[in-house]
Amino acid sequence: DAGVIQSPRHEVTEMGQEVTLRCKPISGHNSLFWYRQTMMRGLELLIYFNNNVPIDDSGMPEDRFSAKMPNASFSTLKIQPSEPRDSAVYFCASSLHLSGNTIYFGEGSWLTVV
Amino acid sequence: AQTVTQSQPEMSVQEAETVTLSCTYDTSESDYYLFWYKQPPSRQMILVIRQEAYKQQNATENRFSVNFQKAAKSFSLKISDSQLGDAAMYFCAYRSRDDKIIFGKGTRLHILP
């Protein structure tokens, strides 16, 4: 049974470039979460979706960040333009939409902006 | 807004000994769920244990158990018979009724051989 699949696993990009991170949730899961992990700030919730609809995007740092979920099996997190301070590990996670259910994480996308 | 606090940035324990990691949270909700996740050097997030707030009985998974004190809003993780493979970052997490999941900043656990 496939878990949450993220791509790319690693990306190095130059400042100012557009970055798109991709996520395929576990089949049947209807909640999807994007997190960012840094040493300084830990695991931050950026945005989460229920049934493809964004519910809370208050964690999105600024307008340079955007997230979409066009269907139940795919989501993207886009940074445009990227900056060095965006360097982090970005995790996608999914679960069934009931508060007690466990969330399952992908392996993360390591982003370095130089 | 809910918050999760892990007051111990790092801890060390001798192999085969027992260690307890602390977690406190703040919420006005009465029904919620709490989790402990482990993150080894590979960065993969692995569920360790899960607790339902309406259950008084503390959750247990093999060598891992929790001490859930709802009134005190405390949710500590006890690891018994520590093993080298337990070395990792441990995160406490709170899941609210509106599906939001908040993590603490983590505790890095070192296992001393």
C-alpha cells in the first residue's frame, strides 16, 4: 500500500526561481496538510485541505507561497519567487477527515535556495 | 488558539534505562487527540502512539506508554528499556476538532551505549 508520495525529494534552486513541490496523498484520504520544518521554527503547519478545499491557510508565510489541490489525489505547493530563507524540508501529510485519525507523512522535499 | 510545548530540547538516557519526555498543551476544547511522532535522522515522521482525550486509560504500545493528565493538559511519553534505535527527534502533536494538527518543537533523544 503506497504511502504519501512527494516529489522532488531534493531540490536546489537559485534565488528568484519558481519552485513547485508535489504531493500524492494516500488513496481514500480526504485531508491533506503541508508542513515546513526548519531548525529555528520546528514543524509549521502551512495549509490544510479537506475534500480538496483549503480550510486554513493562516500558516502560509506570505504571498509568495500558494497551494492547490485540484483533485483528491494531487496537491502542489508553489513558491514564487523563492528566497534563501525558504530553505527547509517541506512535508506533505494526509489522513481521513476525522479528528482522531492518524496523519501519515511523506518523506519530505528538501529545498535549498541559493 | 491551541499550543503545544515541549520544554526539553534535548535529553539523554543510558541504553536499557527508562526515559520520560514531557509535553504540555493549551486548549479550550474537551474532545481532541494527542500523538507522539518520532523523526530519526532519515527525517521520516513515524507515529509512536496516539491518545484519545475522552479515554482516561493511558495508551501503550510495547515499550512506549503515555501519562495523560487531562486536567493538567499534560501528555508525557515514557520509553522503557531504551534501545539505540530509539535515538531520534520526538514530537508531541495535538489534533483539534476542526482537523488542525499542531506540533511541539520537539525533543532530541540521545541513547548512550
